[in-house]
Amino acid sequence: MGQKVDPNRWRMGENDLWADSNWMPKKGCYANLIGEDRKIRNYFKVNFKSAIISRIVIERPGDFVNVKVVCARPGVIIGKKGGDVSEIKSALRRLLQSNIHVSVEEVKKPELDAKVVAANMVQQIEKRSPYRKVMKRAVQNIMRAGAKGVRVEMSGRLAGAEIARSEKHREGRVPLQTMRADISYCSIQAYTTYGIIGIKLWIYRGDFYKSKSTNDQLSGVSQ
């Protein structure tokens, strides 16, 4: 039995994923706030699937809730002239009974974001594009964008085959055990007429390196 860990959670502390829920609860309120965060994320996941959301960052300064949505297609959420944002705010206020501010940002490098790339692959697979062509095209685009390595895996009834199998494609290096490696990882499913196709994607974008000033502050060295 293999011991496999999500590469994102494995590097928590080196990367900034802990900041997706950036708040400190009062005593006895932790469970309620976790439930509210889940409602917010599910709301965007269900209603704005076509926006290809990469991250949802939730902050709670006082009794106020700041929600920052990072996605590949911000126009889907914002709407014409930003009119849909006010509707989203009112819907979330009714859902949580609290003051909410919503901001939308675009992914800076979508070719190096595993969630964005994997979502595009899912759309192509569900439109019955050849899976090998989808995999190779995605790998080429990722490497062309400046990645140091990429690994993609598909499993299921590929091309409608009777027996499920797995296909892998890899280029460059993807160090999964190196803690400072900046790995963007995503696991997603494509729903086709002949079954579910699972897609896993690893993108190696370089290494995390703390600045000299940060290291000096951690070691107590004054400058």
C-alpha cells in the first residue's frame, strides 16, 4: 500500500497555501468559521465553474469577510461592467449573515497553474478530443511557459476502452520529495459518456528560497 501525500499540503509552510484561510478565530467559533469558508468555496465552485478558479483566499479582519477569487477567466464572475459582483455580495450576505467584500483577480501565469491547465484538459477530454494529443499539447505549453518539469497522468476508460488503464507523460524533472521545490499540483475528473477519466498534473516551477533578511530575522541576527 503506497503512502502518497498531496504535494501542496506536504510543502505547507514553504509555500503560501496556509493563507487561503487567513484568520484567527475567537474561542468556540472555529467550527462555525470553517463551515462558512466551505459554504463560500462551494458557492463559487457550483456557480462559476467555467471561470476556472485557481484559489479562493478568505480573510476576516474583525467582523468583516474579505474574499479574493483568483481565476483564469475573471470576466465570467465580474460580468458586464462589474455588475455581477454586487449580486454575488448580496447572495453571500444572505448565506452567511455577515458583511462581505468580494474581489476578483486574474491568474498571472495560467500555463504554470496546475488547476487552470488541468481544467482546460478536462474540457477537451469531455469534448472527445484524443487524450494523447491533449496530454502532449499541455506538456508542450507548460514547458514553453518556463516550467522546469511536468508530469501528467490519466486513468480510466481512455478512448472508451473496455478495460480501464493509466497513461503517463513526463518531461523535465519533478522532485516530489524536495521540500523547497515549488510544485503546482492538481487532481481533477472529467465526466464522459463512457465513464470518469481521472487527471493528475504536477508542474515544477523552481525552488522556494528565503531572502537573506528573512533568514537573519529568524536566526536573531540584527542588521
